[in-house]
Amino acid sequence: MARPSNILTRIARPVIDFALPSRCPACGEIVDGDDRFCLGCWQQLDHLDQGCMQCGDPGIALADSESLCGACLADPPAFDTMRAAVRYGEVARTIALRLKYGGRVGLARTIAAAMQRHMTGFDDALLVPVPLHRGRLWRRGYNQAALIARALAGENRARLGLETLIRTRATPYLRAMSAKDRAKTVRGAFAVDDGHRAAIEGRRVILVDDVYTSGATTNTCAKALKRGGAAQVHVRCWARVSMVDDDIY
């Protein structure tokens, strides 16, 4: 027999859908389901599936799917792979900023849904968000990367390592900095919390973030995780800036 709460939900759902219809998270147009984009915004998103085997940069023409870009050959990043759901563009930027600064925390679920296709084969991996410094966390009220990690984990909270990685010092915003300055600024700014080292020892870790730009932050986090005992670190995020168009971020 169905529980009363389930029956009430089925009865109330059509009323709620009529009064508060699902809307495109980018433009607000009414759509036919939660976490869905309208056709126009969906077509503007550049969904990423090809690129450098390691850093995932989609803006570099490579011979095959097993190829590495010149940057990864010359200076291999600390992470094993990086994959983003979409290329950074106007719609992707709108979603990222609304989650990060606009308080639209429900967008974490939308982002996680788009990232799922890059999560295949990682059911055993620990989900670790890029941390915020406590001062910035207090001002914002939440860590957008942690919200995305929670959405990716679903009901399996055992996969979450929300406090595994800590930010040891505050750093300025990186947006106006060059790639070299970004790397210098975040050097040594992250560490594995002593109480969580056993949880990552010998494990695969998924490092979760919202936007990948120069890779300075994620690379520094990956180094800290591997020093802390992680066997592999795979970066997964909503959007990434390509080396060929990194001036848009």
C-alpha cells in the first residue's frame, strides 16, 4: 500500500507544476522538466567529449583520443585526467555565476546532471570539492564545489569527502592574474586534513570544482591530495576555459 505522503505528493505535483513550472536555468523559459535547458540555450552549450587525454583541453587539434597536448607533454599536471561538461561560454558562465554568487544553490543539481557522463567507472572514487577559505565561506554562506559534489554523490554520502582538503591560507581572486601568477599565488595553499588522510590512502579521488581556467588551483589541490596518499586524482567540473580562448574568463 502506498504511503500517505506518496499519495499526497502525486496529487499535489500537477498543481505545483502548473503554479510553478520548470524553467530553463539560463534564460527562464518554461521547459518540460527540472534541470533542463530550453532548446536555444542547450544548443549554445558546447558539450565536451574530446580533447587532450590528460587535461581535456578541447581547443587543441589532436591526432587521436589518446594524444596529449603540448602543454601536458612539456609540464605534466599533477592530476591524472580533467573533464568538463561544457566549454566556458555565455550560457555556461551564466550558470556558474548564478550558483557561485547569486545564491541559486539548486543549480548544483543541474550542473551535476551534466557532469554525470564523465563519472562513468568512478563509483568507488571519493568526491572531494575544492575548498574555500573559511573567511570566504562565511561571507558567501556555502561552497559551490561542495554543493556540486553533494549532488554527484546523491544518496551515497559515504562517497563524500567534504572536509578532506582544506585551504591553509586565504588567497586573492585569481581572475585578473596570468597563469604564472595564479600558480604562484595558490602554491602551498591547500593540504589534506590530518584527520582524513586514512580516508584517501591508496584511493582514487574525484576533485570537484565549478570552472577550470588555467588549472593552477586544481593542480595545486591534486598535488596536496597525492602527497596525502591518494593513488589517483581526476578533476571533474562544469565548464572549462580552453587555452585558445582563456581571455573570456
